[in-house]
Amino acid sequence: MAARFLLLADVQKILNISSAQAYALVRTGELPAIQVGGRSQWRVEATELEGYIQRQYEATRAKIEKDQQS
């Protein structure tokens, strides 16, 4: 059974980004997450990460289409 929640370190590895970038995605709300415990430990639901990835694909497609129309 796959884990429901991912650590920011997992998100960092999956997206191949820095820890600061992963944290920024969560802090800005671009990547929905929950905070657990008292020490700012963030968890990202796997389905939210997949949704974020899909939104990024859609945004990239829209940008490419817009650029091609220019």
C-alpha cells in the first residue's frame, strides 16, 4: 500500500527540486499541504501532488499554445 502522505523531502525527490523550492510551493499554497506536530512538519497528500503535476502540465500546454499563436 502506497503512503497517503509524503514528506517534503519526498516531494523534493519526485519533482527533482531543492528543499527551498518544495517549501515555497507549500508556503504559497500552490501545493496544498497540512502541517503536523509543533515543529512545522509538512505533509503533502499524494493525490494533491499528482493534481499539482497535472496542473503544471496544463499550464505548460496553455503557454505553448499561446506562444504558437503569437
